[in-house]
Amino acid sequence: MAESTRPNAFVQTSNSEMEAYLQVPTPENEENYTIGYLETLLEQYGIRHGIKKDTLKNIIDGEIYNQPILVATGTPAVDGIDGHYEFNFKTQKDTKPQMKEDGSVDYWSVNSIQSVVAGDVIAKYHPPIQGKDGINVRGVSVLAKRGKDQPMLKGKGFLRSEDGSTYTAEVDGKIEMQGDRIMVLAIHEVAGDADISTGNIDFRGDVVVHGNVENGIVINATGSITIDGTVEACTLNAGKDIILRRGMLGGHKASVKTKGNIFAKFFENTTIEADGNIQADVLMNCDVDCKGKIILGGRRASIIGGEVHAIEGFEVMNLGNDAETKTYIYAGADPEMHTRMAMLEK
């Protein structure tokens, strides 16, 4: 506390000089103080701001003597607020699995991809709010903290409005924060295997897996799906082509569906639907519905077992095998399609 003294009076200020206390002695000869006298007294001690006239009046009327009374308060500074970004996506990867309704843990949900559509607002910038300076009881300014502007966001795959307040995705794809950069990518790449550590993949764009795809994984892509390794009993859904550079061991649990074409080394025990063509070496014990053409090449070029349908026909060297595995082949429109066409024509 800072202190000042005068004969018969005492003024004390707080360390911040935002408060001033006045102590006056009992007046002599039954004379009382006046507000003007007390204000002059405070002025002599350098107290010029925030004087409480009501309190001075109370000191006089209540004859409050020989004790410090708060008679002036400064105006505190109001600090500014720094500019900040409001993100519409998780900037940190979620490493915790989700809980299912039955209380079990869904480990396939770990590290799930965050997808955006072109035009989605991914971030908004809130500009800084400037502070307001204060003033202490001595009339000296108390500087407020200034709100700082933030630099523009860096990265790729997004657009910035002219006023710099709104950031929108430029393309469909995945969005993630890489260091201090926002990346909106039309391709999602998995460097190794797609397994429980990566979780299921649901992506607006193309998906590329450079390793294998393990049992139980679900990959949904609005674009193409390309897998360099072997694919086990999983589910693949694509809006464009599916390319399996090795093949698929479906185990009677796998499902492959695409609006485009399919290219694979082989398929075993898999359910397949394709709006385009299917090109492979071998189809073994597969249920296939192809709206295009099935083309089998390579040394074996065989369809062995299963029910295989292609509207535009087949190119194949071997149907069935010496073990007389039942193999059903259908070419052209199936009866169900004829029925639907007849209903449409009617």
C-alpha cells in the first residue's frame, strides 16, 4: 500500500493505485467537515479520479472519523481478446474407440476419417476485440492488453473468402490438421495395412491402401478404391473403379460393390456387384452380378463354382473344372430385369 500523510489527515492507496482510502480525525471545536474540504484534501494527495461523493457525504453525516474509508476507485482496464479460429472439424486425431449402444467397444472406429464436401465451411475467423484503457485514482492511464490478429490459415484444398473470415472446402475429400496446416485431400492413403489400428474407412474421394486389408474392415469411397496387397473377408463399396492388385480371399463373408469397373488378380468366395466391367484371372465360388462384361485373362482365365451373371457377356477360357464343381453362368438380361422393363414400358 502506498501511503501519504498530512497534519490531521491520512490518505492511503493500494499498490495498484486503483483504490484510495481517506482517514480524517475528529474535528476540533465541534466543527464539521464539508465535501468541498474533503475533495480539496484528496486533490492535495493527488487523488483525482473515481472519487465517491456519496461516501464523502456519509463520512460527514455519519461522523466517521479515525478509520480508513474507501473514497475513490479507479476504472479498470478491459483487456482485448485475440483473434481466433473456430474449426468445424476435429483438429486432433481421436485415438479412443467409440462405445456401441450395447456397451461394447467398436475398435474399428479408431482414427476414422473426417470427410468434407466441396463448399463445406471448415473454419471461421473471429477478428480480435480491442481492449479499453483504464485510469487509476491519480488520473494515470492503465493500458489494456491489445487483441492480436492471427495469421491466415495455411494448407491446401480450401478457399478463403475475400474478407478472410470464412474458409470452405474446395474439393470433396478428407480433412485433417498436419502441424499448423489444414489439408483437404481428394485421396486417402493408408501407408501399410488397413486393420483394427486404422479402423473402417468412409471417405469422399479415392482410397489407396498400400498394404493388405484384414478381416472385418469396411471401406466406403465415393471415388475409386485401390489396394496393393491381399484383401481378406471385408466389405468394399466404391463410386468408381475398384482395383485389387493381388486378389481377394472372401471366406464367404466378403462383399464388393461398385458403380464402376473392377480389376483384380482373383476372387474367391466373394459376392460381387459391378455396374461396369469385371476383369480378373479367376473367379472361384463367387456370386457375381455384372451389368457390363466379364473378361477373364491370364493363364487360367477360369470361372469355377458360384453363380455368375453378366449382361454384356463373357470372355473366358475355362468354365467349371474336372471335379465337376457346379458353375452357373448367365448372359444377357435376367428374368427380373425383363419383368422390370415390361413394367416400365407399360
